[in-house]
Amino acid sequence: MAAVRVLRRAAAAARLRGAGPGPGPHRAASGARPPSVPERIEEKRRAALLGGGQGRIDAQHKRGKLTARERILLLLDPDSFDEYDMFVEHRCSDFGMDSSKNKYPGDSVVTGRGRINGRLAYVFSQRNVLCSGVVPQISLIMGPCAGGAVYSPALTDFTFMVKDTSYLFITGPDVVKSVTNEDVTQEQLGGAKTHTTVSGVAHRAFENDIDALLNLREFFNYLPLSNRDPAPVCECHDPSDRLVPELDTVVPTESTKAYDMLDIIHSIADEREFFEIMPSYARNIVVGFARMNGRTVGIVGNQPKVASGCLDINSSVKGARFVRFCDAFNIPLITFVDVPGFLPGTAQEYGGIIRHGAKLLFAFAEATVPKITVITRKAYGGAYDVMSSKHLRGDANYAWPTAEVAVMGAKGAVQIIFRGKEADAEAEYVDKFANPFPAAMRGFVDDIIQPSTTRLRICHDLDVLASKTQSSPWKKHANIPL
């Protein structure tokens, strides 16, 4: 609540700064003369800064939410906001909307430009398709968003929500009840938990308005301003040649035992910082942003803790979308592979795993940014191929000593190849394929590296690949298997 009080004071100060001298109350009441044009401008400006009025501002605060202007003050650097169209009003005359009490300067939306940590950013309402792939677009849902309005955030690169106060749905609970006779609340239908864990519509949810805006400022620092600008490079106090001894023992000797891929990611990233995207959805794959020697990188990794790291429909789409964003904005890709295959079953096959899995393959193959891949353990079959393998134009592909690059695991393979002689054949299969040497001998990996040297190798490769250029045949656009 202390933070909210600070914001209220800041908003009040901003209103006073924007108000200017203006006419005093005695002048408006006396009727001595009509207000001059400058005085009318200042009156309008004061009205616009109050939005719907003090009563509605207080009601917003009682719900634990900030006003639009308070949100902008918190998101942008102090005194950096230049507003557009402050005096615009709607022109609707139906249902009594032409009454002066139903008109508000700014027409219920605040737009303009400012700076986030000194870098230019625009606060706008709905101009998405033409900007896609040109400038990064982020939506922060901080209240109800329904009907056709939901497609604006759906078209942006990242959609974030606030827990318990933000909602996204095409049709609300009342319409659902009248059409399908289902009883459902706003939260169940389109709340942050639904969209970050079930539907995958939103990429992350935050505790409250302040938490969301502060995280958005941090997230913004990972991204370039456009597809022609490099991602920001931060001063790095974490040595690029730092060894990570704990990685030498992070992968269990028992191949069926799980470990946490996030332990590896945090260990190799600058200052152990990793901004995970969609942490609660399709958790069998991990995606997000980190820095290596100050450079922004996108990280993709299978998660052995969830479904053994198998790829399925949701994880394939999640990974493909992230890879395509990184490629669009020239962010190098680091991929950690521990994948036993695609998730089997009729639900996956009927759901189109072939088509959806192809999206991830397509995204990695199409990407022309630097691509570095590390196989930590299992790399089986088509799933190995899909995970940024050498066959998809990878730049540097490494294997740890614990890596197993094969068509499938030993048990499944010998049941197919050596029916009735599995006991003898399994040991032979393990000896031949449950190690990284066959892949290295065929040139599928560039080197077998000690896990503790992974950060050092990646940072060195990124230096070499910083000037990478790779072109593809001219085309209007590709036809990804949507």
C-alpha cells in the first residue's frame, strides 16, 4: 500500500504539473468574462488528467488497481511521457452518449511515447499486424478485455496479465450461460490462471499492477527497439570464462531419473538471471530470455521434470512461437536438449502432433540467427532432429559426456530389432549408442565438452557468431504449417 500511496502522490503532482496556471475558481464562478482560449485549453487538460473523475479514480484504487495514467507513470521513466490526442472525444449520439456527462477528453484511452530505462517506447492502442516482426509488441492486460478487443493482445508478441483483476474472453459468463447453459465465473472463463496454464493465450501473470509494471520494465531491457536494432548489451560483471563445476554432476547417472533443466539455465546465464516465458504452460519445454556476457539470448530447453521432457502439441507450438520471435529480432538461440521423443497416444495423433511438431522444426530451420545447441542427455529420433539439431542449420552443436543420440532408447529399440533376444542385445545397444561418440563420428555434433565449460564455450561462440549473416531464397513469406 505504501507503493500505491507514492503513485497517488506522483499522479497528483503530474496533474498539477500539467494544469498550468489556468483560471482560478472565483473567475469561473463570477462570470466576469468568458475564459480565454489558453484558459479553456488548461481546463480541458485538467479534465483529461482526471480521466473519469475523482470518484472513479477512488473506485479503481478500492479494487486494488491503478488508473491508466498511474500505470504509465510507473512504467515509464519520470517526466518522459509525451501524450498524443489528449483532447479527443467520442462522437456517438445514441443512448444519451452525446450528453456532456458522458464525454471525457482522451476518449477513455491514453496514448503517447516515453522512455523505459532511457530507451524509447510507445504506449498505443491497437496498430498490430503491420508492426509484427518490425517492433516488439507487448500487451499487459490490467482489467476486463472482451469480444473483438481480445484480438489486439492476441496479435502481439507477448501478453501478460494481472492475477484476480484481468480477464480475456470472446464471450462473457452471461452469454455462455444463455447459449450453453454453463455456469462459469469471469475468473474461470478468462482469468490469468486459465490463460497461463490451460489455454496458453497469456505468457505470464503477475501479483498486482505494481508487480506487473515493474516486471515489464525489466523485461523490456532484453528486447531490441526494432528488427533493425541490436538487442541491448548490458555491462557484465560475470566473467565469460567462468567455469560451472556443479554442471559436471547435474545429470543423474540413471538415465530415467529426472533433473531440473532450469538449474542448468540459471548456472550458465549472467548473474543466474533468467526471464522465463510461459512458465506455467506446456512445462515440458522451457523458454525465456537471459544474457551471456551482457548479450541478450533466447533459451529453449526440454524439461525432464515434466513428462520426461517429451515434445507434445502444446510444447511444440510454445517453442516455435518463441523461436520465431527471437529470429525476427536477431536474438541468438541457445538450445538445451534432453528429449526422449514425441509424446505417444491417440490424443496427440488426433490432435495433429505431426502438423504442430512441424512448426517447431520449421521455426528452427528457418531461423538465421546464431544457433548453439547443447545435448545434455537424451536426443532420440525425430524429436532430436526438431530440437535445433545440426541438420537444421545449427552453428555449433555440442554434446555432454552423458549425451545419447539415437533413434530411440535401448529398451524400445531391442524389442523391435531383436525380438526374443532382448537381454543380450540391450547391453550391446547401450554400449554402441548410449553415448555421444556415434553422433560425433558422423559430424552431428561439433565436440563433446565437459559440462563445466558450457558457459565459456557458448560465450566464445557468441563472440564469433556476432557477425553471422545467412540469407534464404527470396519469397513473399513462408507457409509455416499452422
